[in-house]
Amino acid sequence: MKKSITTFLILAVFTTGYGQQTTETIQEITKADYLKKSKNQKTAAWILAGVGTLSVILGTIEVNPDYEENNNSSFFLVSGLVAIGASVPLFIASARNKKKGISLSFKNNTAPRLHNNNLYYNSIPSISLKIGL
């Protein structure tokens, strides 16, 4: 039995080692990808914050004082605080991804143009990158 398990594990290691891709695929992350990721993170953060707040409220409310031992309230309280704590990094990551997505944008900038000895301003589509210092 030990030999078959060892053989299976060695076979699994060699299979995964030789089964990897050799070509690297580099995907460029676009503005839409950053904004979609930010939206999903913010939704997950709000859900965690709401469920955590509800759980903390349920943990602090004593339903029936006649019960001698109520272990559920401490479980709800601790799990609610953990959920609220887990939502904070998601809010921060969401703001960071939104900032990255907004910094890469397409704008119509105006540029001066001389036509018949008059100066006109035409809009020119351009890509802008904002770098915060």
C-alpha cells in the first residue's frame, strides 16, 4: 500500500512538472478591467460589511433571558467583527483599482489650429495617463 501511494505521488509530481505551459501569455489589463475589478471588490466589501453588522447586532441582542447558556451570541459577535474587518481591505483595494482605472483614460483635448489667419481650437482624441506624485 505504501509503495502504491508513493508511486502515485511521484507520478503526480512529474506529471504536473511536465504538464506546465512553456509559452508565457502576457495579458494587458485595460481600464475596463480595473473598473470592473473595483466594482466587484466594492460589492463584496459592502456585502461583508452588511452581513458583519447584522451579525454583530444579532450577537448583542439577547433574545430570551430565560436561557441559561447562549453560545450563539458570542459566535455571531465574533464572526460579525471578523466580517467587518475583512471588508476594510476590500474597500481599500477597490479604491486603489478604481484609481488605476481612472488614471488611464481617453479624452478629447483641445489643440489650437491656424486656419485662414485665424486661430481655432479643435478637439483631438488622446490618451491621458495621470501620475500622482
